[in-house]
Amino acid sequence: MPIARPEYGPSLPEIAGPRFRRLPRAVRWAVYALPVVLVLLVAGVAWARSTPLTQAIVRGPLTFNTRYDSRVERVTAGPGELLHLRTKPGPGRGEEHLVFRDAGPAPTRPEPAGGPIAQLALRMYAVMAPLRAELQDSGFQVRSQGRASVGREYAGWLTRYQFRRDGKTWFGVRVLLLPDEAGTRERVLDMSLQSQSSKVVSNISEAGGNGPMRTPFYGVAFGTEKP
């Protein structure tokens, strides 16, 4: 029985039905499976959002915290490091390291070269110098740099670079971040992320913004309160 009144013409099932039945069986099965795939995708997103997060708190002259999920682990901090996070092996993922360091006293506005962000841009050159020397034979090149906003809209200066290691391309992100929480304004936070090229991080713009390291990178907060 037609589901539309005669004066409104044939219904969509009446028009599309014969054409749909003429399609190859594989195509029809794909159409039938589409709602199931959508449900699985929604369930996957919901599961990812419900994944418990571990909070890492670093106390000292520079007090800050960040959070990470089960795809990331905290490893022993090396010399000069305050916190070192590393991704665990997983499908489509490459190795990633996120290291936090103390970048020294915060700049002040009266300094001759301009405001605090301008001072961070000058400081970044000195911060990157040892890395540039270390990777000079590994195709090191700076791809972009400029002002950045990370965490609770903390202002800073960001440099993106790339290099090769063990025959693979790596993407790097270095950020000097200005704290603005009471009791933490005296120091600058140095964030250094290195991501191996993979399906999850396939280009330099995705480093820090995609995959397991997105939460600890953009979820950093000064002080001890959760982001």
C-alpha cells in the first residue's frame, strides 16, 4: 500500500526501491551495515571520552600538572627534565615523547626587546641551539614558529621542526609557556614534543594535536588543580 496520498505522488521507497534492488548485493549489504558502523563509531568516541586519566603533578619553583590516559606512560625524567611522558606501542601509532623543563625566569615588560612574548621568541633561539647542533646531520629544519596558546589559554612562543632518525621522519614541537597562576609567575615552562611520523601523526601540524599526546600537551595547567 502506498504510504503517500495519490495527490502527493509516489513516496521515496516506491521511487528508490526498484533501483536499490538492482544494485549489486555487496553494495546493498554495505548500505545495511552503515547504521551499525555509525553506532560503533559513536560507542568508540564515548569510550575514549570515558577513559580514566592519570594526573601528574610536578611541585617546585615551577609547579604544574597535566593528565594522560592509558596509552601514555610516565618514565624516569632525565637530566634537566621535570616530567617525561612516552606513548605505549599501539596500532597506527609511532613513538612520541613529551618532556617538560624549567626554562628559567619569566621575562618582564621593561626589558629592552619588548614584551614577554617577544622575549620568549629571542629565548627560543638559545633553547633550540643545542637541538639544532645535535640534529644538524639528520635533516633538521624549522617549519614554522609564532605565538601560541596552550592549556588554559596560556600565552607562549612555539616552534615546529622536523628531522630524521633511524630512517624515519620525526616532527618536533617546542613551546615556551608563560604561567599566569598565582605563585607560578616567576618561571617559564619549556614543553618539548617529538612525534614519529605515523598514521595517527601523519604530518607536522598533527603533532601535539592528534593521538595520545593531545591531552597532556594541551591539557597542561600551572599549579596543582586539574586542567
